[in-house]
Amino acid sequence: MNTAGDQAAALRAKHGERWKIWYVPLALGGYTWCARIHGDDLRNVVHADTAGHLDEHIRLREEDLATDARLSGEASRDLGGGDGQ
């Protein structure tokens, strides 16, 4: 994968069902890589200096979201299925 287009296609193949992924060419060369969860607002955009770093940022964000969902589910069970205390 040499071109930014190829790298973007690979990221979209890996994360595209949940994430919108794009890159912005910089005036002096290179790119800013960007991603956000489909339907999320633009305040929650992830930025990176390389496609590899964007891949890592997405992975970490997914881990955070999974942890949040797990903790939220545990809290709901604790509140809804309390033992009378």
C-alpha cells in the first residue's frame, strides 16, 4: 500500500461499518487522517498524522466504548436488580 487512497481503503475495509474515515492533504505534503463514528457529530473526530496511528486511535476508542458499555450495563443491573439495600 503506497498511496493514501490505498491506505484509506484498507482502513475502511477494517473499520468502515462503524467509522467514517477520510484524509486531508496538507499544503506542505503529507496528510491529516480523520475518523468519526457514523452519525456522530464533528466534535468527536479522531485525528492522526499517519494511517497507522489512526488505526491505533480507532482501536483504543473502540476499547474505551466497550468498557463504557460494560460498566453501564453493570450499573444498570446494580440499580435495577438491587438486593433491597
